[in-house]
Amino acid sequence: MKTILGYISIAILALMIASCGSEKKDDYLDRMDEEHKDDAPVANAASETPQSADVSEETVTYATVNGQEITGYLAKPENAEGDLPGLIVIHEWWGLNDNIRMMTRRLAGEGYTALAVDLYNGKVAETPDSAGAYARSVEQEPALDNLTQAYNYLIDTQNANGVGTIGWCFGGGWSLQTALAMPEDIDATVIYYGRLVTDKDRLENLTMPILGIFGAEDGGIPPSAVNEFESALNDVGVQNSIHIYDGAGHAFANPSGRNYVEKAANDAWMKTTTFFEEHLKN
């Protein structure tokens, strides 16, 4: 019954978003084109830092969307005892690349069963142009179906005793969309400078705490938009912790790219691990 209700919620949410028109999505992706125009999916310190504990890793099939099997990357602590909290890890606009896999291992090393999902059906971008094209090809309802099945996989197959979401840039927006699609199921949500929603009628359904990480120099998700998002969350009583880092632009903590800002990224990582520790483990 829960799964059926979840799919109904996905369809309703997709219709709500579609009713707002595609201009907002296009405007957002146009801004992402500008933010990433000189970028490349190179590894940086965020993805090169090894995990704090040994983890096992494997490629798994976690969903079937429109008749196509979807594979993701699963990592979890090698010697864990008992059931663990799960994390849905949502890639940046480059796709599910090796840098996202490394970040997934870092998260798993903190004591989680971490599943990196794939919203690009196996495609990985090497240039900003291809990344933008892949991001524009993602349709709302199939993507939410994908993410809901990721949740079900963690609960039913991996026996997760709670599930959080995390994503960067493109994935940060989908982290929020996943929370909106499954407000009674997701236990904690982390958004790294993703596309935001400020409609209070939608936000008031959220029951999980939100951690938001943003850069003061981000032209794609400017501080004014972040402040509006924070105010809307506060107005509808959603627990949140929103942080805007001075001197940091878009993608400053991404696993891939040239926009990395070490001090801000390290502090954001500390806040992220503390947040999940508090809301998924306790």
C-alpha cells in the first residue's frame, strides 16, 4: 500500500510541477550553463579524500523505469553490525562518475548504506555542453519514480532503518524533490546549492529536517533565493539549518570540478556528517 501511495504522490507532484510550466527549469539550467561554462569534471579534494573506514562496494540494479533497468553504486561499511541508516546519493550534473562513487564511499565510511543513483541512464558528461543536455533530458515523473525505487531498495533489500537524501547542484535540487515526493518516508535531507522551492503549500508537507549548503557568490542559486527558501521553511514550521558561505560560488563542494573552495567545503562536510549523525543515527 505504501508503494502504491508513493507512486500516486509522484504523479500528483509531477503534475503540480508541470503546471508551473517549463520556463523555471529552463531558466535554472541556463544559469547552470553559465556557472559551469569553464568547468570540467575533474577530481578534487572532496572526492580524493579517502573514507574513514573500510567499505564494500558494488554495482546494483535498484529500479526499473519505463521498462529499463537502472543500476547504481552501493557502498557500506565492511564490518557493520546490525541494520544501518541508508542514504540516497544524487549526482551533480556531470552524472554518476568516479568522483561521485568516491564521495559515496566517504559517506558509507561514516556508517551508512549509501546508494548513488543514476538519473542519466548510464551517461556521464565530460563537457559542460553535454552535462547541460543530459540535465535537460531528465523528466520529472520518471526521475521521481527512479528515486522512490531507490528508497524502496534501501528499505526492502538493504534493511535500512531510516533514509536520508543528499545531492550537489543538479542533485541538490533532486534531493529536495525527493523529500517533497516522500515527506513521510525521508528522515533527513541535505541540499548542496540545488534548485529550490519556495511554495509554502508544498513545503508545509515536509516532516524531515533540512540542511542547506550554499555559496554567497553563487549566481545560479543566489543568497536572495536562499533567504526566501529559509523564510518559507520557517513560516511553515519545517526544521532547517541553512548556511551561506562567504567567498564560495556555485559547486564549491562538488566532488567534481574546478570551483572547489577547501575551507568552506570542509566545514560543509562537517555539518553534513553531524546532521546525518543527529537525525539518522540517534
